[in-house]
Amino acid sequence: MTLRVRVHPAAEMECYGRDHVVRLGRDHECDVAVGQDRIEGRWTVSKVHAEIRWDGSRWGTLNVSDKPGLLLVYEPGYEETPLESGRAWVPARHRWSYSIGRPGHQFHVVCSTDDHRGPAGMTRRLVTPDTHGKGVLEEEPTAGIESVLALSLTPLELDVLVSYYSDFMLLPRPPTLEPRSHDEAARRLGRSVDSTRKAIERVNDKIGRFDGAPPIATGRNVSAEIGRWLARTGALDPR
């Protein structure tokens, strides 16, 4: 199948096959060109900053830049994480993004694929130098990966869930990631606050039946913990 890549906020997507190594950087010959302007007189993106390649089962990313601290990786449900030079990373789910550059002057690249095999990343790969200074791949089990949940929701309950937690699906990561209030969720739905609260109470009851669900998912509670869990498990998924 394909890897789909776009530079945020543009809507156009470029598609790549498994045999293609997708290069991100400021060089015009890169597949995804970003950071071609100097910021305060300095380059903040390398000519080739990162490579995305198929490893036989999943799409992985390698930071090939010599500029430290200028690449962040993010996927819904997880923390935004620095990916340092020489290190590799494999996303757990099928949607992720990169933030490249210095804070306040970052370029965002969004990726999606239907080509990942299995419920989630089986390993996260880290590259560390050996005694000869060469990169060595290490495999670290990915913790806390859940299969996609099949929550049985009514159309109203699904709309309510999205009205509270849709920001947790967004790529790139919003600056603030919190669920909406009962009042704001109700306004988005065009329903009364009481009706919205009753619906989220029913949704929490269904969430709470799954092993590993956040303990706070009871009554009419809403929280970032629930939102991250929903995104991480795939219960909040644009597909």
C-alpha cells in the first residue's frame, strides 16, 4: 500500500510505496521540502533532516540531521517526544507527525498509512553508538499498546465523545490538549448540557468495562487521561 505525507497546513498529500525512502529536509531534492528560510539568520532544518522507510512490517523514522533537539515526533495518545540525531523511531499506530525546527518556528509534517501490520508497533527501535562510533540498532518493546477497541456506541454517544475529545485525534499536536467542558461540548452538539452529561455518563460506563481503562472514566467525568487512552487504543480514529 502507501505512505501518505503532507506539510501542515496544506491539504495536498503525496503518496509513496514501500520501496521508496522518503526524505524530509530543506534541500529542494527532498521528497518533503521544509525549512528553506533562515530563522534569525540560521538554518533550523538540515538539508536532509529525517528519513522514513519501510522496515519489512512498518514505517520507521531515522533522524539523520546533525542538529540536536530540532525534531519532535508525535502520535495521538502518546507524548510528543524529541528524536535526537542518529536515533530511529517506529510509531505504534497508523497516524503520526513531525515538528522540525526551533520552538516558535517549527514546520509540521503529517503522515498516515494503512500499511502497518498488526495491532501496533511491536518494537521501538533506538540507534546508539557502539565502541567504534557506529550506529547499532536496539529493540525496545513498545509498552502499553492496546488493540483497536470496538466500543458499541449510539450515533448520539459517538457525537458526544467527539465533541469532548476530538482534539486528541488532531495532527500535529494542539498546543493545549484537554477535553472540552460540558458547556462547550453541549454548544457544539446543539443539545442541552444535561442531555450531554447523561450521554457522556453512558459512554464512561462502556469505557469502564474494558481492562486497563482509566479509573477516572466513571460518572460524568471527562479528563485528558481518558482522551489519551481513547486515541491510543484507536477508539478515537478518523477512519
